[in-house]
Amino acid sequence: MKLTSKKPLGRTGLLVPEVVYGTSYLGNLYREMPTSSDDPKLQKLYGNMPADVWLEEVWFAKLKEVIDPYSPDIIWFDYVLDQIPEAYRQKFSANYLNEAEKWDKEVVIVRKHEDLPINCTVDDLEKSRKNRIGEEPWMTDETISNGSWCYTDNLEIKTATDVLHVLIDICSKNGVLLLNISPMADGTIPGNQQQVLLDMGIWLEKYGEAIYDTRPWYTFGEGPTKEPEGHFRNHQEFLEIKYSWKDVRYTTASKTIYATLLGWPGAGKNIELTAFAVDSLPESLEVSSVELMGCDKNIQWNQSDTGFSLLISDEVPEDMAVVFEIETR
């Protein structure tokens, strides 16, 4: 699978890799069972061979088959990687990372469970997210639908707004989004899925400055909506989350802070950003200017010891999410 991006995404954003190799089902590797055939082709086809042979000639060989000719940016493991002996996990990691050094290329190993060291991998949360800023970069793998990962009849598709909010929330917490789409059997991407991607693309084209090449601020945001703890076991709770304009997510680049409201509050609303309160800030901060991205009108604002206030104009730049570009000295 080859995906490309017209724009570099930095360390946060919608992850669009050049090549992704995912390995998922590993089978019951260590149940001692005799081989059912002496034919080596059939043994390899069904994995019906001694464990040490399978590990070397199937598991590790398949990874090498992808690494050597394709130089993938990412290798992503789904689950039960703990069934692979540590020596082979180490062998794969060393091979991939050493090859990447020869390519002079940054690569990423993604895992879902604590089956590889976090200092050389990225932690993946399936259909779930952190509710705080991650100390290390992390990933959410999420699907564009409310149900299956693959295409099914009558597949219910999320709105572009919901998917965009997930992306913005993840970026504010030092994460990236790996978004799954569900093509039909002939490879066609249904129109409703295309529309979600197009609508998100239109938003990112206008306001992607708040996403691309940004870092988390000292706090990810503020507002009433809270994400639960946990991993996939809480995916239904994550599915039910709906953000509003009262939920604010922050990112930063250089001396600019981006405050993204996850919705349109309506004209004339006064927005109070408590993250700017003197008692909350890790260091003193002075705002020099504010712009509502997509709006040509001047924004009324005020910085005080208790926070930062903004008066929303009567112009609606975007109803999915609005971005304030806050310049500081």
C-alpha cells in the first residue's frame, strides 16, 4: 500500500505514511503439534512446522521481505506480539532500525501492548485516546465508520466533524491519527467516505497551520468534555463522545499558540480561556496579537491575571472548528 502526502506533517497530525506494513494474527505458535505433511510448501502455507522454523522462515522472513525492498516508514503490529520470543522481537527491531540508519531515514515501530520497549517504539491506542498530554509521541488507530474496519452493507460512517475533532484532540496531546477507511471489494471508496476525507482536507487546507509542524502547549486544552481512561475496552465510550465549542484544544509553534474551538459558538459570544490565567501558566506570557483564522475582521481580546477573553465576531469562518492564532512576545 502506498500513500503520499503533499505536505510534511511533522511530529503531530494525520499520519500518512509512504508504506505501512501491518501484521496481526500470529496463530497458536507454541502448541506442540506434529507436522501433518512432509511437503515443505504445505508446511509453510499453513504454518504447520516447528516453532523455531516458523519464527525464522515465516515471521521474520515476512518482515525482511517488506523491509529490504520497500524501506517502509512504519511497521505496525496489532496484537499477540508477546507470543513471539523476545529474542526474535529484538532481532526484528535491530534489523529494521539498523537498515533505517543505512537509508538515513527516520522510521517508526508501532505496537499496541507492552511487548516492545517504549524507548524505540510508538504506543498505539485502538479506537481510544489519552486524556492528557503523552510524554512520548503516541498513536490512535481509528476507523471512519462507527462499526466494522472493513466495508459492509449499510456501514454507518462518522461525520467529518467528529473525525476532525478526534484528530485535533489527539494532536493537542502529542499524538497522531492513523485513520482507516473501508473500500469495497473492487477497491472503490464509497462516496460518503470520500466526502468525509474531502471535508477534512478542505478544513486542513485552510487551518492546517494549527496542526502541521506543531507541538502540544503546556496543557492540551479545557472544556467540559472528558475522555475516559483506558484502551480498546472503552472504545464504546469514546464512540459516544461529542465535543462542542466549549471544548478548546491548544497547539503551538514558535511563539504562536493556536486555540481551536471544537465548534462555532455563535456571533457575539465572549470566550474565556482559563489556560492563560497567571496562576496556571508555567512562565509569564504576553499576548501581542490575535487573529480568528478565516476572518478578516479585528478580534476584541483582553489578557488579565484570570485568563484570556475573546469576543467572537459576527462572521462564521467555519462551523466544524474555529482557530484563534494567538501571537506572543
